[in-house]
Amino acid sequence: MFLCCWLTLGALIPVTLSINPGVKVKLTEKGLEYGRQLGMASIQQRLKTIKVPDFSGTQKVSPIGKVQYSLSNMQIVDVGLPKSAVDLVPGTGVRLSIGNAFISLHGNWRVKYLRIIKDSGSFDLKVSALTVTTSIAIKSDETGRPTVSSVNCAANVGSASIKFHGGASWLYNLFKNFIDKALRNALQKQICPLVADAVSDLNPQLKTLNVVAKVDQYAEIEYSMVTSPTVSSSSIDLSLKGEFYNIGKHQEPPFSPAAFSLPPQINNMLYLGLSAFTADSAAFVYNRAGLLSLYITDDMIPKGSPIRLNTKTFGVFIPQVAKRFPGLMMKLLVKTVKNPVITFEPNNVTTQATGTVTAYAIQPNATLSPLFVLNLETSVSAQVFVSGMRLAGAVSLNKMDLTLGTSYVGEFQVRSLDNIFQMVLKVVVIPKLNVQLAKGYPLPTLGKMKLVNTQLQVLKDYMLIGTDVQFSS
């Protein structure tokens, strides 16, 4: 409908603490225009449901005298809305105006005069120069989703013309001005309630808004608003929380979103700014859930690789390993020791991660004997893209730095292991990470909404998605 585009991504729920948002949304005039086109179809259908009740009365017609009349079976046959507009009212909201509209209806007439003479026929009425103006009020329901309603509605019928068919229709021509006025009043009373119904038709669809969107079995992302929407003369700007949480346990991270602003944009209907805070909160959630760790065994290494996870291979670089644990397979535990930090710079997304690698020898009875612990500093670059209604990505290794944390096999040169661990990161750890990143996380959505003509830019401290939208029935 005419507000779906911005309500889709607005998640208009009660305002909480005034904090910086993790996600910003800008709906442009182009987006409002698309919404207007959708909305007019709904309003037109609603106006076609106008019911004009039968009515009758008595009118003096010279020289006949009193004429009893009745109008019945009146049905709308056509509604036209050739001119409409949705305007932004800075600091207030949205105003819908409809002009030069018309409504045509058909009905039956019946008269009785001179006590005994009866006649009947049909008539056609066309109401033109119809104007409607209404403002849209936006509130929140008990679930934190938006509800909309029409307020301050005014409808005015500019003119009407009636044409009678059959029988003594000349009688009606004598008092058709009276009939015109009665029918116009009957129609005018119903227009604003039906426009209000058309606006309310949005509400069932708005209940599909993913204010809290499940990402996977571990995490969800919240899109509640942190401040009221800002309406300017050219756009509606929304500030959303955009924060990841562990499912069932919402704990705030030890960092807060930094302020950022979206640049003026006009080419697309909708713009989404996703800050580094949103990405960092995801890293915090997955690290807290213990998911940023991985056991690596030899069967995860490509079969054609000359480097194997066993004490023979590592014994080439650390002779003590082969001497003390001859002929044993090995296992590595790679895990983060603090939250990864994600940085957005123009055309570049990087992640700095600090972790450890613990190497074990696997004894014949399956117990693990620790060999050494290495401190691991890595930097990866990310390619980010929109896939359907999700934001997805893939990373590649920039650099890696190893230092010795603890050794259980004596001193050795850590640098000699660089090639082994670069291979482990590139062929095991990063591919597994990319499988998860390819699944993406959900963007705010509403019903059967689709993004089209989507472009993504990485800017300082945030990424900007510009897109048009389509709604399918």
C-alpha cells in the first residue's frame, strides 16, 4: 500500500532510550510514489463497495401536486481516481490527497402521483470533481509493530449529474436538483470511512514485520526503533536498533554504536545504512555462544596436501614432537580469545581477530596430549552482498601473525610453522566460515517484499544499500 515501503523497514514501535542506531533507513520521494500507486488500487476497490441505501419521500411538483417517489437498488458501476498525491509534511507525517475523482452509479426509480398513477424506470448518476484529503497517523500495537489509521479526513463532492430512463422520467427532471443533492450527501458520508478502511487494510500486512528476526539457532537481530521517525520535505528517516542478540538472552555488548549519517540520495526508493556496530554485535553474540572455535583434524585437510596433521609432519619443524609422540595423529583447536573487531572503510571491510591455536597429539586411547599453544592474530577482508532479503558475505585472509604462548615440548621457532597454519586457515577455517556467511542474516522485511536494482557501497563506519522494492500479492 502507499505506506508499505517505509513501514516495511520502519518497525515503528514505542521509543525507548535515545541512543545511536545501528541501522538507518531513508525512504525517498521515489519510494513514496511507488507506495501511492499501490495504495490507489486499494482505495479504488474500497470505494466500489459504497452502499447507497434506498430512500423515498414526497415532493410537490407543479401543477401535479404531491409526488411520492422512491430510489432503490443503487449500485456503484465505476470509480475513477485520475489524480492523487502523497506528500511529506516536515516534522509531522504523510498527507494523502485525491482530486478530480468520480463515482458512477445505477439505480431504479418509482413514482406515484394523483393517487392512482404509478410509473417506474432507471437512472444513472455521475458524481465528479470529488476531492479527498487525509492524514496518516502511525502508532504501535502491543507487539511493537506499527498500526496506521486515517485522521482528519475530508471529502467533497464538486458536482453531480443524473439522467433518468423510462416511464414518466420528465417528472424527475422537475425536481432532480433535490435528488442530486440527496444522493451526493449519501455518497459523501461514506467516502472518508471507506478511505479509513483502505488505510487500515495495511495493518494485517504490517503484522508480518520482522521486528525481531531470527538469524539461526543461536542468534536473532532486533529492528526496533531508538528514536521517532524524522520527516523532511524529501524523505522519511528512521533509526533502528540493528543489534544481534543470543536467542533467549539479550545481553548488551561492551560497546555502543557510533553516530553516522546517510548522505542525500534520490535514485532509489529506499536506502539502508548498516553500521559496523551491527556487525560487531554479531561477532560478540557468536563469540559469547562459543561458536568462534573449531577443532581441526587431518581428515579436514585436502587429501592431496603434503602437509598432514600428525607428529611426523610437525616433527620436521619441531623435532621434539616426533621424538616424544612418534607416529601419532594430531588435532588443532582454533578459537578466539576476545571479540573480533570489524572495520568499515571506503570500499573495504576488514576484521581483526585475536585467538589461540592449541595443538594436541591424539594418544591411542583417544586422550589428548597438549603440545603447544600459539597466539594468533589475523586480518581478513570481506566481500559483502545482498542475496534475496538477506545480507551475506565471504572473507579472505589478509595476514596472519603467530607467537608462542605456551610450549609443552620445549623451545622452537614459531615462524617455521607459518606455512602450515596459513594453509590450515585458508583451506579449513575460512571455507567453513564462508559457508556460514553465505547464509547471511535477514534484513527488515514485510510480507512478500522483494528488493530490485540493489547496489551496495562500503563507506566510512557503515555500508549503504540503495534499492527499489516490489510487493507481490
